[in-house]
Amino acid sequence: MSETTDTAAAGAATGGVRALLRLEGAALALACTVFYSYFEGSWAMFALLLLAPDMSFLGYLGGPRVGAATYNVAHAAILPMLLGIVGMAMPSALAMHLALIWSAHIGLDRALGYGLKYDAGFGFTHLGRIGKAAG
């Protein structure tokens, strides 16, 4: 392994911490889905946009550093939280619905073990290795 992959592997959560982070992701996805229903969002829009943040994967066409950066921007909770705050402050049902769909996606990814990416490559995440090389 190179120094970059050693660093990425060393920074990954393991054991009980990894399980807790994945459970937390599942709870986030469930809570956002329940709130989406409460705020009477369109289920067609939910289905259509649930996987939209994964379009950030196209950043990997620019290499692992660009790919990790674009993926992480689309998969960090900060932006959907800010959008949700805007949705409440304006008020804007659309902004609130988009924030909940986006956050549900992030939670679902975390529950499935897809964490934020390291520059070492798509398979190196804060939740551990993914893909064939993960074993």
C-alpha cells in the first residue's frame, strides 16, 4: 500500500464505532423519510431525487482527488442542513423537501457503509474499505 492508502485505511472507523455510525445513518434516513411524509412531500419527487447526490460520482472522471472532493461535498450533511434552515426561514416547502430527500440519501449511504471518501480512491471511506478490495 502507498502512504496515501495507509493514511486512508488508518482513518477509517472500525468495530463498534463503525456499527454506531451505520446505525446513525439508518436513523437519519428513517427520520428524514418520516418528516418528508409529515411535510406532505411528493413521493414521486422523493423516488426521482433520492439517488441524485450520487451524480457527484462523475467527479472521479477528474481523478481521485477531484472525485473525493465532489463526492464529499454532495454527501456531507452540512449543505442539506443549511437548505433545511433556509426552507424553514423563508418558508419554502420545496427547499424543506429537497433537504429531507438529500439528508435521507446521506443517511441511507451511511447505513450501507458508503462513507466520505479519501483521496486514495473511491473504495477508501471514513467507514472503512468498500468494494472488492475490502474483502
